[in-house]
Amino acid sequence: MEKFIIEGGTRLNGEVIASGNKNAALPLLASCLLTDEPLVLHNVPRIRDVHTMIRLLESLGVSVTWLDTNSVRLHAKEVRARQLDPQLCREIRASILLAGPMLARQGQIELPPPGGDVIGRRRLDTHFLALGALGARITANGHFWLQAEQLTGQDIMLDEASVTATENAIMAAVLAKGTTVLRNAASEPHVQDLCHCLNRMGARIENIGSNTLVIHGVERLHGAEYTIGADNIEVTSFIVIGALCGGESGIWIRRADPQHLIMTRLMLGRLGIRFETHGNDVFVPGHQRLVVTPEFDGAIPKIDDMPWPGFPADAMSLAVVAATQAEGSVLIHEKMFESRLYFVDKLISMGARIVLCDPHRCVVQGPSKLHAEEVQSPDIRAGVALVIAALCAEGTSVISNVQQIDRGYERFDEKLRALGAKITRVRAG
């Protein structure tokens, strides 16, 4: 167990390079199971969830070789269907992403229940309804046993625009017999990355980036090489850090893929946060004075999450901490997960003025002068929000359980130190 010790109040300047998208890397790693030829992925973030997924793939027979720090070669020449390590599956939600490719390649898989962040109930029904429509038989008895002699393309309406269920259905459908029309599909940047990579492997996926995907099944896929795009949530994190803590020179975020930040600009703009795009880079000016923009009729504005291209649910914790430093009131409405906002009690203990209305809504009144506190990171996104609060706070804060942050952020403390932050990683006693 490790913790961060953070001395707040320091102005940050400099540049960071955006890491590869965590939520793209995990399904792309799983997609190696769809071919017996090598798949080479570049810009893979070296985070805990990636290493856990690789250990699961290795247990299925995949040969994994790191070519350099962020490039990996995966070769699923021979794959064996076997029970996966329940402990590894409990560590990441993305273990469920092995279901689609293993059904397509081997016709069966036994899956222990997946884990991941504790941010509310995260149902699996959409996965099983989609895979069942393609021809899978699913039995649940503590573990999930999925079998299929032949997957067949279908016209499928997902009951929710679940990202991982969309990805599972795509990976199963690319080798199914016939054509699959996947409606109400998620269309986030990481789903698009998966589709583009699969097409490079020989799949035939149309309408990428829309909520209706057309997938023409093919007999086999071949190897390929693919570069993962920037992690838009990490980029958003550094935009918030720059707006709240930036100094005279501001913060540059290199290789940021700003085409995915349009809704981020609109929502954070309601708090007065400004950033500029320069080619593939983002610049966040320092010393920003954040003022909440009211609605046209003078009402309190709202920041809420929606399926892509709406504001990402994973960015809601960042919006909360940003709102504590903006002048005015704002309603935060987290629609997707009923436990994500529970971390606000930790911000309240640091001096934030927040009213938690119910599990999905809170009102933030700013600006608040935050003070140092000892708090625990409950999940990836809340953990980063607490780090940002500590950077703003007066005094020295301690953030424990930082392995949660390590699951989704690559060298986060190192990147902050490069900007001038006074943050130290120590082993908990």
C-alpha cells in the first residue's frame, strides 16, 4: 500500500505528454484473441489495469512481449479455454471483455465475476443479452459459463449504450456468420479505436463513431499494428489542474487528441475554465479566475454526464473539484452511477461547500478555500480529484490507497512533479 504526500499551493508550469487511452487499451488487448497472428499495439499505458489484463491473457495462452516502454506484441497463436483467476478478474471490470473474443475464437469461456471501481451497481445484463442474441448460451452460478457452436449475425438493440457491452458485441460479431446491426451502441473514442484496429485486422465494420454499427462477419482476422489514441480523461484531468493550479507559463498537454474535447470545453466552460488547442496539443493558461456562468434566465447551471458525445461520466469527479474553486453555484448531476458522488464528503472535510442532494446530484458553491487533510482514494477518478484538491489546498495532505489511481493513470505523480508539484509517493506504514 502506498500514499501520496502533497504540499499544496504551488503554481504549476511546463508540459506533459498524454498517455494512451486506458479504456481503449483494455479491449484492444483482448482483441488479440481474435487472430492467431501477432497484434502490435503502440502507446499502451503502463498502468495496473493493463498489466492485470495481460496476466489474464497470458493465462489463456497468449504470448506477450514488450517491444519498448509503451509498445507490446501479443500473439494468440494457440488459445486454451480455461477458468480464469478469480482474484485477477476481481481487480478489473475489463475482465468481462474476454467473453466476446473467446466465444468467437473458442466457442466457450468461464468467467468469474468482474471487479473494478465501486461506484454503484454495474450490470452485466447488456453483455449477455447481446452475446445471447448472437447465439451464445449463458449459465450463471457464481461464475458465468458462456458457450456457442456458431455465432450468427443479428439485428440487436442494446438496452443501454454500455461501452464494454458494445465492445464485447463487436468482438463477437466480427467473426460471426452474416451481418450484425448493433443499435444504441456506445461510440466513445475508445470504442472507435477498437473498431479501427479490428478493421485493420481484416474486420468489416461500418458507421464507426455512430450509435448504429454495421458489422459484416468475416471468416478470419489477421495480425496488425495499431497506435492507441490519447486518454481524453487524463487530458481533462490536466486541463483542470492547469486551470486551478497553473502559473505564469501555463501547462501544455502534448499529443492530446483535442478533437475529443469539444463537450469537455462546453461543460468546463460553464465554470470559466479556458484552454486552447494548437494542432494536436492543448495549452491551459495559468492564473485563471473561474466564474460560473448562469443560465440565460439566471438559473443555476448544470453539469451532467451523457453517453458520447456527451460529457463523460469518468470526468464528473473532475468537474466537482473544479467547481469548488469557481465563483458561483453549479448543480452536478451524475446520472449513471449511484455511488460516484459519495467521495464529496472528503472534499467537504477539506473545506468545500457542497450539498449532496441525493446519490446522483450535488450542489457546489465556490470558491472554497481548501485546507490539507488525510483522505483515502475510493476509486480511480475520485482519487485524482482528491489529488487536485490537495494541490489547491493550504498545507500538506495525505492521499492513501493510491493504487486505485495507478490502475488508470500512468506515472501520475511523476508527471505532476515535472510540472513543479510537491508530491511524494511513500509506502504506507
